[in-house]
Amino acid sequence: MSHAPLTLAIQLGQALSNRRQRLATAESCTGGWIAKLITDVPGSSTWFERGFVTYSNTAKQEMLGVRDTTLATHGAVSATTVEEMALGALAHSYADLAVAVSGIAGPDGGSPDKPVGLVWLGWAFKDEWVHCHHRIFTGDREAVRQQAAIAALQGLLDRMDG
């Protein structure tokens, strides 16, 4: 992996520290990769509050409060699910911001409506806003997961600046 993800994590840490804010992560397909990138930064304990790895639907429900009707209606890889994951990460932590990721990293599990490489990302700022969007990443399982982790960090920086 290049140094670009670490650079993003350092920039994110500086931005959060300057604002005296803390972050929580809610990860599915990235399996904790975002939290790993964040905790690679010395001193991240001052701005990284906690991470949730909610790979199963049951974990999404139990740890983040994702509604069973959301999962039944929209599936785990959807805007509604990542929105509820991000809001759940805020509700179950002391963080000011949260990022949530759910996707299909492959090599199988895709469908015409939800192809391999589809990742939904959600960002939330406590009591103010939630933004969700999807990306379709290319490459093998590791490449999709890495690109998703990088997009999650970049998305946080973009939303903090905007």
C-alpha cells in the first residue's frame, strides 16, 4: 500500500484535532481497514473514539441499531443502511463525526443491481448532517476494500472542509 492512505489519515487527524472533534467508524466490507489506517497515526487516540466492524447483518442491528426492515427492504449494501450505520455509530459512541461503509468486495456476491465493486459510503456529523453516496471500484477484493477505505477518509476530509 502507498503512503497516500496514511497521509489522508494524518490530515484527518489534524483537522479533527484542530476542531477538537472525535471520529467513529462503522465498517462492513472494509473489515476494520479504515480504523487500522487511523490508528497507524501516532496520537490518534485523541481524535479516534471507536470503530465498529459490523460484517454481519446481525452485528449491524445489534451494535448500530440498523433496522431489520431496512435490511429486508434495501439490503446491507444500500444508502439507507449506511445512513443508519453512520447515525448508529454516533448514537453508540462519544464521537462528533462518523463514517460508514458497506459493499460487495467480491470476487462473488454481486448481482446486476449490485455488482461486485459497489460500495456505499455514509458520513454523519452529530445533529447536523448525513451524506451518502456509492462508488463502483474495480480490481480484486483487496483493491476494492483499499479503495473504499481511502474514499471513506477522503470523504471525511471533503465534508469537513465543505
